[in-house]
Amino acid sequence: MSGYYGASEAEFRNWGAGEPNLESATQDCAGIQHTGEWRDLQCDLLNFFLCFDGRTGALKSKILVETAMNWSDAHSYCRKHHTDLLSVRNQAENQEVQSMVPEGKLAWIGLFQDSWKWSDGSYSSFRYLSQEQPVLGEGPNCSCLRQEME
């Protein structure tokens, strides 16, 4: 499955069973559950979100914002008040972040489908993808390119 994601795309992944399922054409954003598993979600849903703060002197680098926003507004908020939405780079970070998400809640992370890149544009070489992921439905896994006209 390593060929499914390009070199500049997210390489650590912790998708829940059957995720990303792309049930609708608008499930282009990712959230983390309190279990630590990721889900692909409609970007207009309102969820808590996790920001990263990389500024010198910041009190904490990972911040849970317990105000429900859609992914785009959460992204803008994190960029305005911190650095960006949080990118989860490895299993240790995933476990740390998992403990921040309240039970029964989801929190946006900086992963979005273009095809699954981090919003800060950074690269991660860590891999944690089982051979059966991502599950994209029956039949062979394929990718396609959609051109947006302005």
C-alpha cells in the first residue's frame, strides 16, 4: 500500500477499521477518536480540534480546543492563534493525543484528503499502516485526479 500515498503525504496512519471509507464525496477531513483511531469525516461537521504550537516560549505544543468548529474554521483558528492543526507523526504522538480527546468525542487533526496530506505541508517518514489499509471498498484500490476549474 506504500504506493497509494505520495512522498509528501502523510505516512503515519492510524485509521480505524474500514477507514477511510469515503462514504460520501465530502469525507475529505480526518478526526481522531478518544480511542486513538482516525476517521474520515465530512469537513463541515462541528468537532473539537487539536492545534500545534511551535512558537518559541509556547506553554504547550499540543492544544485541545473544546469549541466545536468545522475543519476549515479550526484550521484557520489554529493558524491565527497557534501554528497549525496538529500533525500526528508516530505512534507515541498518537497515544499522547489520544489521551487529550474526551470520551465519546472526535477532534480534528491536520490531515485532509488531497490525498491525505498534513495541512502544514510537512513530510513524515514514519510508517504504521497495516497491509489491509486503507479500505476503499471492494475491488482494486485506485486513485484518480480531479481538476478544479476556477
